[in-house]
Amino acid sequence: MIGKPVEEAGEDMKIALIRKKYLPGRGGAEKVAERFVTSFLQKGHEITVFSEVFNADEADNLHWVKVPRGTGLSKTSSFHRHVQNCLNKDNLRERFDIVYSLCRTFPVDIFRITEQLHVEWLPLGYSCLARFNPRHRSILKLEKRTFNPENTGLVIANSKLIKKQLIKHYKYPKDRIKVVYNGINHKLFYPASPEEKLEARKKLHITDRFVCMFAAGNFKIKGLGEAIKAISKVSPDVRRKITLLVVGGDKPQPFLKMAEKLGVTENLVFAGRQKNMREYFIASDLFLYPSHYETFGNVVLEACACGVPVVTTRQIGAAEVIKENSNGFLVSSPDRVNRLADIVSAYAKLPRDEHVRFAADAVESTKDFTWEKHIDGLERIFKDYCARKKKSNQK
């Protein structure tokens, strides 16, 4: 047990949250941190955020400890050293029931995996020479020490995929890995009536098209290149009717060049970064997302919740939500572009009542994925950890 001895495992907990940058209102891991803080404060717990940047207002139960900015080749390793120094200064660590981290550092009580395991991502995202790069070597070393069971009391993963990879690479005890799935805001993402769907398509001038949607902040690692290649291999009779609707703020130029070379420029529409993602989901027929690797992929849940079936890879955690030929389709890896093309072509040719069935199955598959369930699951894990810490300290 890493944190202070717990005298009583009461209702309210004092939690140290470690996050390099605490930036409410941003996407991805920032939303994970913000949602945790907001929800646990509402439940009466006290949180102290340890971060380099804190874009929020401190309050009675919300505090900030400023961590010096990282320096050197690896900002990741530098932050680890600085945040541990902050925790150890004046025995600050002992004031907390739980030290909870959302980024690589040790020792901590509970670590939640929000980024890809670097040991998995390195061979996928970089050349074979990258493993000799000092920065990558330092991250791998830190990751290995973080997942030493003597340094981290409990790990929270957001998919079974990540749990398996953690056991495979680091032999972390499987009974100390808790899978807590991400949730979705069903007030923001929900299906459209036929009339609303038609209106959304009219706004985008795609009423007579079969629309495959792709959405990401990083086009390369989420598989836009493979999606374009797949469209180029779709049977010509179907390809003439296809629009690949790309949503996201990444640079389109490299992918426009690829599309031109493959002869599918007219099939692409780049919509840029958008705030109201639902308008684009409900205008689409299929969500084409051949991502290379990620711990989960909430965009898959969002698409399904809007009634859009998903084509994705088994290399993302959210693949666990997809049931073949029900709410979507799975391929083993993003380089299976011929298989992706066959799926898109076959789905586009299905009769309308089959599309309606897929849409209904997609919506149904997301009903149990709520942020309330996610937060309640975390709170149970935290309280159980505190209770076991108390019992351990009484021996």
C-alpha cells in the first residue's frame, strides 16, 4: 500500500490526482480527468491535483499543487521525477487516502491507463530504429517500473485488450487489474429520426450519397490512409456513390495527395474540426475507423449511439463493443484494406431494412455505457482499496 494508513475507510476520501496538464474543456485524456474531478467532488470527496498546468479554480475541496515543468529529452520522465519530489516534500503523500495517477509515474496507489502502452505502440508508430532512441528508451523504462506491482497497488484499464497487454508485457497480477469501461453522454449522442437524418444530409449536400464517416484528431494513427485506400478498392459501381466524410482538425494535404494518386479525390470531403459531432454522425451510413491502436476509442461508442454501425480493427479497446454483422464489422488490423473495401461495398448494397436493423443494434449496444456507471465503478474500487489498506495496516 503506497499512501497513508487509513484510520477509517469512511465515505469521504482525500485523493491526490496526478495529471501532467489539467485542462478542462479539452478532449481525450483531459476529459477523463475533468469528469473524474467533477464527479468525485459532487460525491463529497476532496481532490488535490498535481500538475504543471491547472486551468480551473481552486475551491474548498479542490486544490492544486504546481509541478515544475519538465526538462530534458523525455518530458514524460522529467514530470515523473518532479511530481514524486512534490509528493515526498514535507511528507505530503501521507495526507492522502489514495494517490491516483493518469500518467506514468510511481509509486502510486491506483494507476489508470489513458495512453497506449508504449511497448505496444513503439513498433506500430515508429521505425525499427526508434527503440534505440534515448527518449523512447526512457519512456519504456519508466513504463516498466510503473507497472512493477511493488510500485503500483492497482491498475484500472478501460478495455480487456489493455488488460491482456499489461499481463503479457509486464506480468502485472491480473487480479489487480480492474476493467472499467468508458461511458457516453446519451444526451449528446442519440439516433435521428428519418426526417432529421435527411435534413442533416441536405445541409452537407450528400442526400444522394452513401456516406462513410471518419473522425479523429490524428489522421495517421487512426487510419485515414487505410480508409482512403479501402475506398479506392471498393467496386466501381459502389465507389461512384461513396463520400468519405472526414471530420477532425489534422492536416488534410498528405491525404489529399494520396487520394489524388489513387483516383478518389472526388470521394473525399474534409469538414475540419467540429463541435457538434452528432450532426455528422447522423448524416452518415457507416463509420469507417481502421485505427492502428488505442486503449479504447470513444468515437466508436458515439457513432453507435447515433445509430451508425462501425467498421474498425481489433487493435482498439472499443472493438469489444462491436458484434460482427450486428452493430458493425471487425478486421484484424488496419492494413487489411481489401477486407475493409469488401465490407464497405457489401454493406452499401444491403437493402434499407438491413441498414435499419444495423442502426437499431448499434444504438442498443451502447445503452449500458454511461458515465454514471463508470464513475460509480471507480468509486467502489477506490473505497474497496481504502478498506483493504486499513485492514492491511491493522495486521
